[in-house]
Amino acid sequence: MNQGTHPEEPPAEVLDDVARVVGAEITLLRRLPGGVNGGAMRVQLADRANAVLKAVPRAHCDHLDETLRAQRVVEHMRRRGYPTPAWLGVGATAAHVWHLMDFVDAAPAPELTPSLVEQLMEIIELQAGQASEPYDHWSYAWLVATGQESAAAGLDFHETPEQSALRQSVARLSGYSSTVSALVERLRLVCADVPPPQKAPDMVHADLSTPGNILVRDGAVVAVVDIGNAGSGTRATDLATLVWYTFRDPLLDGVRRRLWTRILDLVGWEGAAVLAAAQILHMLEIPIRHGRHDAVPGAVKRGHRALDELNALR
């Protein structure tokens, strides 16, 4: 194992564990761009092609099990033609959980374009009927949107520690400001009478639209990565996430109408309202949690605009 001195490099014990699991010496090459939730490192495996190592601090006792779940989702979806790189190994040390995947010679998409959105809509269709792991994003979105508890709603839903912490953070948003509180109240009213969702059969990526998670070459999507939160539910979840990011560019207004139409076809107006509300609440929670207060007014404005558009389609 060859390790450099960059302060952001994975600890030596992680590299030793990777080498042990994959049975090959590892040389660190460079940190890759992106990686909002924990950067990725390009590495060289002895006598093999390059790979990508992502190591993050252990967040809780089930962290390794959740990463193994993601690996199973990757294997399942790759057999069905889903464009995500193969995972070469998964492991953990006392302080970190890591996974190693094939390197894809392509660049992160700097921004969404109409063509990329159209391609991603086709990729999302590959997720239809492919739920393989009990990690329910559909019920979770309903809980976030309505502010209810699963037990009170009669939902048989077991959320992960990350889901629980995030949902509790969302529940505190109203205390941030009067403008945020007004938007939260509007979202709650829209979703107040929506019943809990039925079990949905699709695979859900849950982070598909983040530009760094879409790898492109010559204008074509060649891979989607950061599949660690993938689970089950309705693929309309990923379409609703794309809707949010299309507000960044007026050139995406037309393709956003196609996204809304497809979401409504899949889950109806009430389902679309739940997914939109959950997305908006998450996009409010992120800048508030990270202290990016200058981004909050824009998120509030975008949230109201999304609701206005959806109401116009009712």
C-alpha cells in the first residue's frame, strides 16, 4: 500500500483494510471533484485498472450493513442494465466505512441540460419494478411531508438513523424564520389529508440529480454514482428531485413540464404533492443546517414556485 501525505487522504488503516479485502496493493492517485457527502479518491490497484475509493466516518452501528445493502442494490441493478459502476469491495475499520468501485473515465455534469434530463428520465425508467431492498423512500417522504410519526399513522416503517435525524431536523425548520415557517405551513396543509402510501415496487436512487453524481462524456450520461442511499419506493421520487434542479435555468422550463406530467402519471396529484413537499423541505434543511443563510431565501422562493406549478396541474 502506497500512501501520500495529502491531509484529506483516507487513514492508513482504511487503506490497509482495502488492500486486505481486494487482495491488491493500492496507490492513491488524486482526489476526485464533487463528493458533497464525503469525497472520493482515485486509486490504482496493482496490476489492475484504476478504481475509486470512498471512505466516510462511521455514523452509527448499522453503517456497514447499510453500505452492504447499497452494494446489493448496485449488483441487482447492474444486471438489469443500470449504468452504475461495479463495486469491487466493501469494508469497515473502527472509525470508517468504505467502498471501492470501478473508475469511469467521464466527468461530473457541471449542470443539467434538457438533453441530460431527458436521458436521466430514461435511466429512471430502468428502476421500474426493481425494488430489491427494504429501504422505503416513499413512506419516508410521506412522513417528512406530513410531519406525522409512523406509529401514529399505522405505517410499518423502520427508518434508518440518518432518516430519523434528518426528519427531526426538518421538523425544526419552522423555528428558523417567519418566511420559512409560512412555506412549511403551506406544505403541511397541501399534504394534510393525503393517506400513507401503498408499498411501491421501484428502485429509488434518492440522489440522482446532484450534478456530481451524474458522469457524462461527449454530452451523454455514462454513469450515475453515489448510490449509497438507494432503496425502494416509487421512481417518481427521483423525478421530483430533478424537478427541483430544473428551476436553476429557464431553458429547463419545458423539460420540467414533462417531469411533472410523468410524476402525475405515476403517483397522481396527491403523491406528487408529497414528493414535492419532501424535496422542498430537504432543500430548506440543507442550507439552514450548514449555516448558508444567504441560500435560504432562494430556496423559499423556489419552493413556492414549485407548489404554484403543481397546483396549476390539479
